[in-house]
Amino acid sequence: MNKVVLNAEEAVKDIPDGAVLMLGGFGLCGIPENCISALVAKGVRELTCISNNAGVDDFGIGLMLKQKQVRKMISSYVGENAEFERQLLSGELEVELIPQGTLATRCLAAGYGMPAVFTPAGVGTEVAAGKETRQFNGKEYLLEMAFEADFALVKAWKGDTMGNLVFRETARNFNPLMAMAGKITIAEVEELVPAGELDPDLVHTPGIYVHRIFQGRDYQKRIEQRTVRKK
Amino acid sequence: MNKVVLNAEEAVKDIPDGAVLMLGGFGLCGIPENCISALVAKGVRELTCISNNAGVDDFGIGLMLKQKQVRKMISSYVGENAEFERQLLSGELEVELIPQGTLATRCLAAGYGMPAVFTPAGVGTEVAAGKETRQFNGKEYLLEMAFEADFALVKAWKGDTMGNLVFRETARNFNPLMAMAGKITIAEVEELVPAGELDPDLVHTPGIYVHRIFQGRDYQKRIEQRTVRKK
Amino acid sequence: MALTKEQIAARIARELREGYYVNLGIGIPTLVANYIPPGMQVVLQSENGLLGMGPFPFEGEEDPDLINAGKQTITTVPGSVFFDSAMSFGMIRAGKVDLTVLGAMEVSDSGDIANWKIPGKMVKGMGGAMDLVASARNIVVAMMHTNPKGESKLLPACTLPLTGVRCVRKVVSDLAVLDITGDGFVLRERAPGVSVEEIREKTAGRLVIPGDVPEIQV
Amino acid sequence: MALTKEQIAARIARELREGYYVNLGIGIPTLVANYIPPGMQVVLQSENGLLGMGPFPFEGEEDPDLINAGKQTITTVPGSVFFDSAMSFGMIRAGKVDLTVLGAMEVSDSGDIANWKIPGKMVKGMGGAMDLVASARNIVVAMMHTNPKGESKLLPACTLPLTGVRCVRKVVSDLAVLDITGDGFVLRERAPGVSVEEIREKTAGRLVIPGDVPEIQV
């Protein structure tokens, strides 16, 4: 039951070309930095990435885009990335834009064994094109399918050797949802502790959902919009 | 934003005859003891109670059954209660038995604004009678509707004045789900603390779902099956 | 005199009530937080997973793990709580957020809204906007009444790709406050010194003028 | 010699593998926990909201907030985690539990199971059984081969109301170990000293005997 692997390289070594990946994070907050670096180093290609955002030019998923490792992005918002825009306009990259709550809920559905969910998001818009709709109590909903992902790459604050995870502040975002949704879930953590150190009442992701875990290193945790007030 | 009410009596005072209630707890573990006592004292009748279990003869929902306050139980398991059995056989009480996971998921659906969910539980059994079924990826599912409850009565370990809740051990069970699902949610807590005392990373139920909260008292926390080993 | 962006935000803030849970979009809506009446407690939701958003951090106290939906560094307030994105949109979908304030490129007189995509321009995505407009019980749009060319943004039907249909309940523009009812835009208040005639002229969608229209208190 | 309940549990425990997440039902299945091979780490799920169920507490250390799905007082182990009932059945439904062991009143040769209701008797409810059998990837049933009257409980079709259809993968009875395949009950092992003939006689459902049938190692 020790799910610990040595490092990011070992954790991602069997991710093949063409894999469907989920990557946690919102903007650059709570992204699996170590896994992304390892995927860039490994050079795996033709990836489909399910991730709320696509990073920036020189960080996050942007690093994989720069190496042309990504064939398709499934995201809710993909601004802040010039290389992304170039590849999209040139047709090198495919993008599927879906509402943020739908993205989250399709992850939840996968983790909870629900094959599909109903959401009103996108009813009457181009997002509804080709989708089944249904009324409940006079309100219209879209039927949205649970995601299927080969690997989920998530970043937690703390984790234990059995794969139990705790997230910090808004770096939680999509991470616990994707952790539940991956066929294989790889978690990188800022602090890896022995089983029994985490309060069992206060774990966000039970280890049953996590297959590999490692102690991450050299976290940059970049800030996209540094907004402050004067003292 | 202070959601604190004085006590259970005040918290339940507007629950009318015929209301649909959700009551948290699994067996006698994590049940809203104070709210139940107040409902018994108030004598409100013709209730529909959505609760995994129905208490025992002299505790929990059993106290309300004894006063004939309950018209219908929606539960997954209703053993351990002779008065319950008597009322059921005499036709005074209606019972709808539904699978435990379906019960939990229909609460979740209500709290997450999902009008219905698909679950395989009960496919091919009498639970499926009259229900829509649908295949996804070759597996059959039942379409189950989100619950609608007028009031949810839940018991937490700690809570703050803004209604944020933390549960303890397996007393969590259905409580956070029902807390999300009630039109009006009433939480009783073993320890009520000022806003800001709970670690915001470690709250189980955000206060947005909770309308009234009070400091409970005289908790009995009865044990149904005391199983021990010798030292 | 048309309202400034700050005045639009201040007017919208008058829609707040004690104990409201509120989601504020990017742009003018964000400014609404500056005009919460003193003594009124309102909880700000940030859909990336926070209830109880506080002001920007003091210089040097930025925390990369603590951002809002606009990816800005923020702080918490006492009673704040973090959660994942599914719960965040779950509480939105379940109608637990009392008021949602959004910007818009176009609004129709039946309450349709377009605010995410301009054909021919790079599309960045809808983020959480489609979830918010489809789910929120009470949506107020903060917007300019006309575009830079002077063309009305309050239309009989949106020309841009829709974000949501029949969802906007109120528009507060630089010129007017309008409720959207089954009858179209109902003019409730006008900016100080702005005539009903000017508003009629700049509103392409169906406009209802219910007798006397008071000026917005600024 | 027919197996005792303990021997049935011990035989089922041989289906466990390092790192398995396991849900054990009430009755014989609960006993399986006593036969986990030394050194093998297996995590027990209790569907009321716990991964990492430990043994009963020492006398005087019972905690009313800490019970299993049978409502018995229990303990945790290092690495335990609590969660709500939706997540509990979510992980079951998503197939994250490697092995589920249940009792049964009847099992059919196509893998149907009946274990919750006897017509004419007070019905207490299915609890989590329907969710477990509909969702678990690998279901082993622990049961007596016959009822007290000597009638087979391994049937061509269940006579009692079903708990789930085509879900049981293996039966370990007091007489035999049988896999359920598309062909029916495939006899894999027999209790020491119990003849294939006796098993054939006491199995009403379709029985496949694939050549030599070894005895169960007890």
C-alpha cells in the first residue's frame, strides 16, 4: 500500500503518446509543476489535455504547447498564451471550450461513477449544439458525459504514503475532482508524510483514488496577477 | 450574517405539519438529537422524513414515530424498531425503501443543482419499477430524481456563527449532504465557535448552505452495537 | 451626465441586502465590492473555490495559493471557506448565490446575454460565465448602454454568440437602470440629467416607460 | 467435511491481494478481516464513510462517532480517512473498491443475487447492498450451499426479490468454490472430503465441472 514513487520522471514514465490527461490547477494556481516538467523532458506527444486553463507562454501547460506536445485542449478559458493562439489559428492545435462548472462536474461524475450529468450551463448557446436537452421542473438542462482520462496529474499541499491528499486555499480548485477522475492518478505534493500523520477527518482526497504519489520539488508557484494594496 | 438561533425550539418553530424533512445520521450516529427532541415537544405531525434509518424504539426518529408524527419514511434500512414495524403493518405509516447510495446521491444532486442522476443501484430489481432506465457504455442505469426537502436537520461536531460546519469521524455520513439539500437547513453543533475560528481549508459544509445554527446540549450519542475486544 | 463605472458599481451595490452571498464578475462588477454599505455583511463568492473573499493583500503578503476567479491575489475574511470547483458550481447551480453581477457585450429585451465571444477574434473561452448565467437566481448586468460607435447594446436580440438565454433580471448601464420583464426593458431610473428620450434613442430593444422615471441617486 | 464459517472466511481471504481496497458485508464476510495474510496490507472500506477500518476498540474506548456499516463500534488505522456517504458510494460506483464480499440468500447461475427481502416477512431495507452489487467490479458471495431444509441456494434463477442482476463473480460456500461465468457455476474447488457428486446434487443451478476438482486448502 505504499504508493510513493521516487520523482516526477518515474511517476509519468508510462504515459504514452496520444494519452488523455487531466491536469489540475486554475490559471497557474495549484498546477502539477513537477509532472509538467517531466512530461516536457520526456517529450511525449499528441496529448489531449483536460485542464481549466492552458498555462502561460513560459509556464504550466504552455511549456508543453511550446514543444508541440499537445494535440487537443479541453478547457474553459485559454487566454494569456500567444503560442497557444498561434497553434490554434494555424490548425496545429484543437480546442474544445466548455463551461467551467461543466468541466468540474464532468470530473466529479467520473469520480463518482455517474455516467452523465444534467446541467443548465450552455442551454440555448453554441455549447448545446448536438447535445441532448431535457426539461426538469420547467427548466432546460444539457446532458453532459463524464470524462474519461487515462491519467490525472494533480498537485496537493500535503499527502501521505497511502495517497491521501490535503489541498491548500484556492490551489484546491480542480485537483480533488481530477484526482477522483483519472484511471491512473498521479499526485505531487509539497510535503509527503507517513500514513497516520494526516487527520482522517480533514483529508480532501481519500487515497483510494490516488495511484502514485511523490514529493515534489522546486515549486515556483508563479502569480499571474499580482494585485496588492499599500500598507 | 449571524445565523445563530437560541436553541432547538427556536430553530424548528416554523416547521409545519406535513413538512418534508431530511434528518442526518447513520443509525444513531450523528443524528440531530436536539432537533428531534424539539419536534417531539412541538408535536408537529404528518411529516415525511428522509433519513437513512428510523432510529430505535426509544431514541432518534423512533421518538417521533412513538408520537405518530411521521406519515412517511424514506430510508434505506429501518430495522431495530418494533413500533415502526407495528405502524407499518397497520398501514399507519408509509415506507419507501431506497438504496443507501441512491439516497446519498439524491441529496448530493439537490445540493449541487442537478435535477436527476444516473445510478446502477437497483437495476433489474423492484426498485427499478416505474423508473426510466438508460444504457451508457453497455451498462444500465436508473434515472433518480434529486430530493426536495423543506427542512434539513443536521448535526455537526463544530460550527461557526456563519454556518460553516465540521463533522467528526463517521458521524459525518449523510449530514453534509442533507445540509446542502434542504430548502432551509438547520444545524445543531456540539461546539459553536465565532466566525474565523475554523480553518477555512478544513470546513466540510460551507455556511452558504446553512440557514440556522445553534449550540446543542445534553448529547446522549447512544451506541447501538457496542463491540469491543479485551485489553 | 452618464454614470462613471464607479457610479454604476455604487448603484448596483444598492441591490445588496444583509447576508447576501454574491458573485462579482470581472470589470465593473468587481468594483461593487467597494460600495458595500458600512455595517452590511455580504459574502463574496469566487467561483474558483472561495466564500468570503477579502481585499487585495498588503504588498509583500501575496499568497500564490490564494487567488480569485480573475487570477488576482486576494485575502480571506473571518468565516471564509475553501472548496473545490464542483462544489463551487454546485452551490451556484443550486441557487444558493443570492446575486450575480456580470459584464456584458449585449443584452436582449428578453434577458439573453452575450459576453464571451466575438466572431473573428481569438476566442478565449467562457470560463464560468455560462454556468453563472444559467444558474443564478438573480443576475444584474453592469454595462455601457452603447458601444464606442454609439450603437445600442440593449437589443431586441443579441447578434453575438449567446452566453445564456432569458436570464438577466436587471441592467445597470451608464444611462439607466432597467428591469427585464416579460415586456422587455422596463426603465426604472435614469442617470442624472439624462432624458428618457435619450435612453429611448439608445435602446434598440423593446423599452417600457412606466410613467415617471426618477433619477438615479448618485 | 463442510467448511465452517471461519473456514469460508479464510478461503475468501485468499482472494485478497496486496493493496486491495475491500468492502466486507455483515456476517461471514466480516470474518474475512481475521484472515488477511500477515504482512499484506489491505484497506477495509465501511460504506458509512470510512477507509481504513481497524479492529473493535478496547473495552472502555468505544467512540459513538466511530462505527461501521453494521453500526458496531470500531477503530481506525494509520492512514484512515473519513468521508460522506455520497463520496463513499461514489468510490464504490466508480469501481475503486477492488473486492466486495457479501452474504446471500440465493445466487443464480447467471450471477443474480437475492439477499434483502423475504416476502411475507418484515422488510428492513436493502441498505447499501444494491449499490454495492450494482457497482463493485469483483463480488464474492459467502454463503451456505443449502438452506436449513437442505434445499439448494445456488439456483437457475432466484426465487426471492433480487438485490442485483448478473453481478456475482464467485461463490464460496461451505461445500465449494465456484466461479460464475457465462456457462453457469464453474466448480473450482470442493470442501475436503466432499464429493463432486454431493455438490452436483446440492446445486440446483447449472453446474460446470471442468475435469479434476481439487480440494480447498484449509
